[in-house]
Amino acid sequence: MIGEKEWVSILRQADHTGFGYARYPGQDDYGISLARPSRLIDLASAIEEVKILSYIERGWADNHDVLTIARTDRLQPW
């Protein structure tokens, strides 16, 4: 379980870069990550020929946020 010290580190990282991560105690490659929605949208917006279709908080299994994007060169006009 992530403790207060790890959460402080995750939030500090997220405030600085938009992303935060801390390992679970006793794990080498497994932990908790956090991404600020604004940072994800900024990154997706910067990709040429990509359109953001939706962003749903807790959209997958009521736990994970879902960002949906599409390549505009593959979109067909109606």
C-alpha cells in the first residue's frame, strides 16, 4: 500500500510535470501512477492529424480515465 510519503511524492511530481509515480513497497516494477488530464490533453493536442474525441474520468472499470483520440486522415465525412 502506498503511504503518505509516497503520495506526497506523486503529487509533487504531478504538480511539476503533470505525471507522478511511486512504487509499491517491496515491488521493483509495480506501483501507482497519476496523470493530470490537462497534461494528457495537451500532449494529444500536439500530435498532428489527431482529434480528441472524448475524455472520461473513471471511464474504464470505474477506476481508470479514458482518453479517446482518432487520426483525422482516417475520418470520413458524413
